[in-house]
Amino acid sequence: MPRSVNAGDFRRVYDPSEPGVPWYINDHTVIRGRDGRWHLFGITHAEPADPWDEREFAHATAADLHGPWIKHPAVLTADHDAGETHLWAPFVVDGGDRYCMFYDGGGIDRTATGMHLATSADLFEWTRHPGNPVFRDGYDARDPMLLRLRDQWVMYYCATSTPAGGNHVVAYRTSTDLLNWSDRRIAYTDPLTGTGAGNTESPFVLRHRDSWYLFLGPRPDYLGTDVFRGDDPFHFDPAGRVGHIAAHAAEIVDDGRLWITSAGWGQGGVALAPLTFPG
């Protein structure tokens, strides 16, 4: 068995490009719907990269995680009247009575960016929550990832130690209803300081056997994700690094086996690789 968390070879499974026009998928989410189909949602834009013009979320479906994937119309487009200046990093969960998509809707103040919510009954038609944003945080607080833990939901996201800047962190908040969220707490603090575009983007937390794992990237380069091990889901330390994978905006997907995704600017879509753990 390997001594660190590793990935096998990546294979591209979905390319959103149109004839003569290359498109990318960046931060994304994958969920299996109640209909048995896999659904992929993500930031999308024509190449080259233009993050401040990323204003719609891609949608694709597949019967099998490995494809073929069918491209569908965008599910959301940034709504200026709703205070949205861009659409970044969706994450979708099954809330029981409806699906919930959380995403960074931006705003004019990057120290108080809005975390927005949209809901759906079928993963195709989405309605914005009238009380958006569900909370605000900075700097450029974004990349939500949700985990159901006992009787509550936990939302992890990247931010900085103060909304105006500081150490790059993974913050988290808790909720029992997916609408009302606690004050922020910190699960991981990195030595690197700054404001936007830090190295705690794309947090993903999962339990494997008796340990918790946090995936973060880009570290140190665009195509790089570090893995940290912890004894509980609310505390990870830089000294707990147990792996490095050549992936960007990585998501972990379980179809009976664990897989890791990779996407991003100039990557030609979404790729998938098997994930292995030590021991």
C-alpha cells in the first residue's frame, strides 16, 4: 500500500468546448441525482481564462461517472439585480426536500463577498433563495464544500484570517436547516498571507477509515493539490500533509470507489483519476 494519499492516471471525461471555440470548466461539483444520473455543475467560460467574467454555471449529465457526458444549457447566469457580480464554485447537496446549490455570487466589496443559495427539485431548474446571501465573508470567501455530520451540516470555504486579508484559511460554519449559518470558525490556517487567489482554495473534507482528510489547492502551482490528515473534521495542521496530487479544483467522488477530479483554465474540461489512501 502507498505511504501517502495518491492518484492514478487522470483521464478526461468531459470537455464542454463547442466547434472552434474551446471552453473550460473550473471549480465544479458532481452529484448523483435521485434519478440515478450523475450531474456536473461548474464555472465555465470560453478560453482564455477571464475569472471576472465567469457569469454562468455549466451543467452536464451522465449515466456513468466516466461518461459519456451530455451537455445541457447553463443552469444559472449572474443576476446583477440580485447583487451577483460573478458566479463561482458551486457545490450541490441533497437537502431531503430539495437540492441546494451554494456558490460565491461576488459583490462590490471583496471583504464581504456573498455566499448565495439556489434550490431545485430536479437539478435542472433552479430558483434563487429570496434571502440571499445566506452570509457574507472575505477576502473573496468562496469555494464552498458541504458535509453532513451527525445532526448538522458543515460548510467549508476558503477565506483569510480577517475579511480584509491575512493568513489564508479554511473557514467553516454549521447549520441544521441549510439556511441559517453559525459564525465562522477556522479549520486550517496556512502560513501564507495575502488577500485573493490564495492556496486554501477548493477545500474538500472527507472521512476515510478512522481519519479525516482535507484537500487544498492550488499548491504550490496551478496544477497541484495537497492533502492533510487530521483526527477530527474541524482541525487540520500544515504539518499533517500526507500527499500531493497533480490536480486543480479537485473534488472527491464516490461511485463505490473513490475518484478525484481535476479541471481548470486550459485543462480541456474535467478529468478523473482513482484515489488511493495509505494503510
